[in-house]
Amino acid sequence: MSVDDAVRAIRRGGVVSIPTDTVYGLACDPASTAAVSRIYAIKRRPDRLELTLLAASVADIEADVELSPVARMLADRYWPGALSIVSTLRSRRWAIPREGTTLSVRIPDHPIALELLRRTGPLATTSANRHGEPAADTAAGVAAALGAEIDTVVDGGRSAGLASTIIDCTTTTPRVLRDGPISATALLSLLGGLPATTTEGQRSQ
């Protein structure tokens, strides 16, 4: 299906699958509590695991999160790209996060995803797979696993197949929550050797 189809579905409160530079994702209007809840149901995702907000530009998320100097430095270096940055929530205009006071945000490096995000605004997202199963890296894989439960799949070819690196910038010492395409070593090198802990990530995309 086309980006036009995805835009229409999202505006109707639907859930779509989109290609990104990491893996295929499930996406919906972050202002729709019903659509966000539907993503959790489709994915069989535990309530405690929050979704990520994808956006087309930093300007699109500045009303939502407080980007610390460290977060901005990382965003300048790695966005658009495969780095999700957990930041302190600034406002609650969306249905995410459902709990807590932090939000994972990312600008993807994929032309189709960026075109969609420019037209819809930020989207609530997670990887397109059942919780605990491998993330899909093709539209066909998404259709086979979840096709009956989502409104449309936008085919953008094969993705990289590796979920984004996640770093938590809400603490004095940044924490790498999940390794991914951007290594913890590269992040810490950019931060001037700042020590960081590495823990298992809980978000997708």
C-alpha cells in the first residue's frame, strides 16, 4: 500500500506498519488512546513497556520532551538514524507514555518513514512483531505475522533488521539500555569517555 493509504488509516485512528531504517514498525496517532491500546493488543505487549515516538524533525518533539545538552549532542550526531533517546517528558499531549515521566524519541533515516511523518506529525511506534518474537524486516514478513490485525502495510523494501540502540539521557550518567546499530563504545567516545551502564532495553524501534 502507499503512503497515502497509511496517512488515511492513521487519521481514521488505525494502526499501520511502516518501513524504517532499523526494522518494520507498527505506528499510530499518538493522541489516540484507542489506537495506542490497539498496538499493545496486536503486539501482545506488556503494559509496562512504553512505545517510542518517531518524528520527522527535532522541532516536532521539542514540545514533548526536554532534550538535555547530552541528548542534543547525540541527536545532532546520529539523527536521522538508529538511535532512540530516552528523555524527560515535558508535556502529556499524547497517549504515550501511558505511565512514567520519560519518553523514547527518534528520527528515522528512511525516506518513506520521513515522508509519512512529515504528513502526519509524530507517531507512536514499536517494532512490527508479537512481543518476544523477531522483528520483521520486510513488508511480507509483517503481513504474514500481523496482516489480519493491522490496517495497511507500506512496503519500503528490506530494512536493516536490527532494532535501534537506546540510550537513557535522563540521568547524570547516560545509560545504554539496548545495544544496536550504534555501539555503546561509539556513544561513549562521543561523550568524551563518560562512564555509562548498559542494561537490557525495554522499548522497540
